[in-house]
Amino acid sequence: MTLDVDDFLDLLDPHIGEAAAMQLSKKNVSIKACWEPLDLGYYHNEGTVSLADISIWRSGVLLMNQKAFRALEGILAPFGEILPCELYGNPAYFFNCLNLKPSDAAQIKYRMHKDIFADVESIVFSDDESDDIFKHENEISFEMFCSKQLVDVVEQADLKGLAFTENLAASVPA
């Protein structure tokens, strides 16, 4: 699923500014008060069979169709804003994750190239981390992470569009 960036910026610019809208996840800003439903669409690659029920639009933002919303509303709602959209005349949703963990919330081991952070070798969050979804920024990337419980809900509802891995460093581009 996708959202037109220009429509998104036109909606938010008067309220939070274009720069904040462009970095919504990093700014960790609520947009519920100024939200108006936007139209979502699909990028459909030739040769693919199924369309996504849920997708990452930008780090910290999920786009969901009605099926994904029904399955995930309860698990996502405590950690952000679920805002209405439309997908070809049907209800759809924009999830703005507002659960930003501090940079020291994880133990991170980096691969260095001289004095430059070249890659993330490993990321380990505290054993008592219990939030079902959250954002985290390190020296190289800004990513969204989720619990095993959220993965289980996605799999049980047979939602298409996301890939999960237990190797937390795998989500970071090399």
C-alpha cells in the first residue's frame, strides 16, 4: 500500500510544518487533531498474486486495510494513533507509532570502518521490553520493532505485506 507524499505534506504542513511532516516518525508528533482521511493506493508489481493487507510506509508508519485493522487495532492502539483513510472506496487506516524508545534502550554493537559507523552487528533490547511495537534510532538507522505477540496476530490473521525476522540487525541496511 502507498500514500501520496504530496497529499500527506499538504495536509500536515499548515499544522506541524513540512519539515516535521517529512520526519514525522523521528519527530514523534501526534497528528490526530489535524488529520483528514487520505486516499491510499497499491503499488502492484507484475507477477505478484496478492495485495498487501498491511505495509510500512515510512519508518514508524503502517498502512492497513480493513482486514489488518480488525486484527491489529487492539494491539496497536496503546502505542500510537490509528487514523482513517480510504483504499479504493473502502475503509483503510494510517498507524502513526508514537512509542519512541530512547537511544540507550538497546545494546548495539557496530562494525566500524576507521571512525565511521559502517554497519550494525547486533541489537539487543532489554529482556523486560514488553511493548508490542516501538521505534528506535541508532547511529545508522531509524527502525520499527515489534513483539512476538504482534507477529503471532499478523500470522494468525493471515495478513500479507510484512516480513519478520528475529535477527534485529537484519532490518538495518548494510
